[in-house]
Amino acid sequence: MSLPYIVGNWKMNGLRASLAEARAIDRAAARYPKVELALAPPATLISRMRDVVQTIDLGGQDCHVEESGAFTGDISAAILKDAGAEFVIVGHSERRSTYRESDETVCAKAQAALDAGLSVIVCVGETEAQRDAGDAEAVVTAQVAGSVPQGDDVAPRLTLAYEPVWAIGTGRVPSLDDVEAMHRAIRETLLKVCGDAGSNVRILYGGSVKPENAAELLGADEVGGALVGGASLTAESVIGIVEAISPAGSE
Ligand code: 13P
């Protein structure tokens, strides 16, 4: 079984001064060998962060579908890799809603990431209205089926992140039963899309993960880690999450 994977998504936060937090998170990672830690800072910090961390993975928060070209303001997977990234997050709900990214676009971005030699974290999640209408599982499994690229070589470099939109930055989290039911539905869809290799793809939970709720959420069936926003910005809260799920020195 793979280790729990805790990925910090810094979103549009992080200046050079924040490198000290990254360094502290990296030092902590060495003390918690039973957890895998990663950060996705703003793209401008990846290269500098690469120079000061040793243990944690670094990634981008989005990439363009093309490798290079006349796309002002965009960034490609190849550029992220060149800056020192190992992975990229695609299909975050903030991009699906603000930039109207479709499953097709997210799938093309995931494929671009894989083509560039990166791993990819594909995000999915329902809105509150979709959950209230009883459509959450249908919406999320359709997102998985539409956003994950086909191919034998995809699963080993794929991570899924289930982030209910209504739980992001709100302090609200789904019930454990709802988390487990959704993660099971995502697993079934991954087995259809990726074949048997889909059984090894990690499925992260994201949305208001904090030190106080991390042990419970990460103890849920089929939850292979967490995609953390606000609580990933300081080493103190990242360490709190890691300590909650894998106390230092525990066997
Ligand atoms: P919060 O942890 O701030 O709710 O954000 C979750 C998220 O969107 C991570 O990608």
C-alpha cells in the first residue's frame, strides 16, 4: 500500500519570503517517512523552492495543453518541468469555474503533463447545488471518466483529487460516509478507465482539511491522502496534519 500523500496547493499565495515555510515543511518531511509531502506553489517560486528543498515533491497548479507557443500569460508542462516540478494539478474547481475548463480541456492538460514527463493530479468535485439535487456521484464520476486520459501508461503517474466545491475554503466537510461513498465511486470509474492499474491510483480528499480533522478524513476507506489549500501555507499547520495522521516515531 502506498504512503499517504499530502499535497499543499498554495493557490495564488506565496512570495520569496514563503520559501522559509517550504524549507521547514521539507525538514519536517524527513522526520515523517511514512507520509509523502508535496507543495504546489505559484509557478514563480518552483525554481527557487527546488534549490532549497530535498525531500518533498514540487508541482504546478495548472498547465496549457500545448508545449510552447503564442499563449500570453500561460505556462506549459514542459516549462514547469524545466523549473523543477515533478507534477502538475489540473482541473481544480477554481479553474473549472473561473476559466470554464471542460472535462475535455482538463483531459488534454493531463495528457500534456504526462507527455512532458510529469505526474498529474486531476481534480474533480460537485457543487453544493449538484449534491443537494442528488447528482453528486453522477457528476463526479462523469468528470473522472471525461478528465482522465486513456492509455496503459497513465495510471502509474496519475493521482485523483476529490474536492467538493462547497467544502473548499469554507470549513465545511462532507460526512465520512459521503467521502467513502464518493471515493468508492471514483475507484470504480478508475477501474473502468485505467483497467486493473486503476486499483493503485491514489485518491486524495480536498476541502477544508486541517490538523483537527485530518486523522478522521485520512482514515476513511479509499482516502489515499489530502489536497490541502489554506492549511498548507504554514509549516506549523502542515506539520499538524502530518502529526495527526502519522505521529513522529510511530510504527
Ligand atoms: P482549502 O483546504 O483551503 O479548503 O482548499 C482546498 C483546495 O482547494 C486544495 O486544492
